[in-house]
Amino acid sequence: MRKYLIAGNWKMNSAPSGALDSGSTYQTHADVDVVVFPSFLDLPGCIDAKILCGPQHGHTEDHGAHTGDVSLKMCKDLGCLYALCGHSERRADHGETNEDVAAQCIAALELGLHPVVCVGETESERDAGKEKDIVKAQIAVLPLESEITIAYEPVWAIGTGKTASPEQAQEMHAFIRSLIPEDRRDVTRILYGGSMKPDNAEELLSQDDIDGGLIGGASLKPTDFGAIVEMATSLS
Ligand code: 13P
């Protein structure tokens, strides 16, 4: 019922070689939604290459005196369709709070951008048994009645090679789904992110409540990213 969404987060890296060529694996696929979050510099190239894309962050105000920022509106005007909100690296490096993330999500919706909102606990929060409380607080402020995508990215699994087990991920995804209002519960996509690779994608994507992936490191390798897209296609 929910179409898989496979998203690449290129973080502060240039577009992988060949990514913007026609026929690249980052372009639209028939049975799976494929989206890329490049740096601001690569957004125009992605749009020219007909890759569905969005910024990794955007200012909520349309324009103004905010040195170094780029607004969600500017991204929308450029041709973006998506916006990543609240990645844990933004929360950690730039002090984005749950409320800041919700404001970005709402601003994106108002502009007609589809928000992909990241949530997830740190290792110490999980060790303290607080992972559900943390994620619940991150989710509670979001406009869950709207068409948004949630990405569960346990911070301890990002870039560490330490993936959440399919059971751990499924448990959290089911918990997140239970927090979504009933009329959106079955249609809202919840992606998993954190060291997703071709060799663990199948067991993660096979879980009932995992509707795709938000992929960092492996999204910079076109072959690996393509293999994950193919896996999602074969599971569709
Ligand atoms: P990795 O796939 O490199 O662990 O990164 C995940 C991530 O942060 C995607 O947003």
C-alpha cells in the first residue's frame, strides 16, 4: 500500500561521479520513489538532471538578513519538491530544537515541499532506556495530520556501520506509527536511516513498518545506492 521511498543524503559531499548523467540510478524509478538531498550547490544540477531532490535544511523565512542561510522558498522556486528537516547532525551542529524542526516542517508544507523529518535517539539515551520517550517528544510537535515522511535514524547507527537490528528498527517504527493520527497512520511513510547498505537493506526493508531508507554513506556510491533501489523494487 505504501510505496517505498529511497532517499540519499549526500551531506557535505559533492555529487558522486556520474550521478547527474542521464540514466543514473538517482533518477526517477517506476515502482520506487527515489529522492536525493544534495548540498545547496548541487541542487540545480540535480534538478536539470530530473532527479527529485530537496535541501538538507532550509530557513523558514522566505528572504531577509540571515547571512549564510538559504530559504525553503528559494529551494521551492528552484524546483525542489522535498525538504529534509531535523537531521541529527543539524540538531547537534546547529542546535536545532524539536520546535525548530517542526517550524521547518510546517514552512515546507506551506510552500508545497514534502518534508522528510528525522528523529532518533543517541546511544546514551538508548542505554538509559529512554529511546521511546525521546522519539515521542520529537514526533509530538510535528504536524502529523499532514502529508509528511518520518525518518527514524538512531544517532548511534549513523555513519558507524552499526545498524539497528531489523527487530529494533521495526519496534521503533511500529511505535512511531502508533503515534500518528488514525486517518494518516496507514499512509504515512516511515524510513529507516543508519548504515543502510546493500547487504542489510533486504532485512530492513522487509519489516512491516519500514517504508524505505534514508541513506548516507552508501548513497555516495552509485552502485550501492542502485542496489538498494533495486532491492526495494523487488520487494514492491
Ligand atoms: P549513513 O547511511 O552514512 O549511516 O547515514 C545515515 C544518515 O544520516 C542519512 O541521513
